[in-house]
Amino acid sequence: MYGLFGKFQAQPGRRDALLDHLLKAAAMMPEVKGCYLYVINRDPADPDGIWVYEAWRSPEDHRASLEHEAVIALISAARPLIADMPQRYELTPVGGLGLPDHP
């Protein structure tokens, strides 16, 4: 499995607009091969901060998702709302609620 946990810093005062785009992306994930979790979180300590947790079957599935036509369109629409992506962590999920059994 492959996981990502990262922070988006929205342009000042634009967090809700960026959240809307990310939630649309999350709604598309059932159509995207290999995505197990795509969770959007507000940062309660940062009025412009958003954290996203993703769990994928593999890094290749994640890369392929970035070539999905609808995902490309959402990224293009959301990009002007993003001020920075200051933190990004690659992880290896090993199990838990919502994830398939992992050998």
C-alpha cells in the first residue's frame, strides 16, 4: 500500500473554496482505480490550512490518478487557490478501518 499525508496552504481567506475543490476530488475517488481513502481535513490551528490523507493500493495507482481527465481539470481549477504545500509525507499504510487486508 501507499499513503500520502500532506498540507495545503490556501490563499488567505480562500480555504473554503479550496475545500470545495478537494471535496469534489474526494467524491470522484470511487471511480479512480486503486484509491482506498481520500480524506480532507480542516486544520483547526490554521485558518488557511487543509490536510489531506490518501491511501492507495500502490504508488503507480496514485500516479495514474493524476492522469485522470476529471482529476486534471480539478487540479487546474484549484491551483490558483493554493498558496503553498509546505508539508508532504509518503507513508506505507499497514491496516486499519477502511483499508483492505494487507498481506
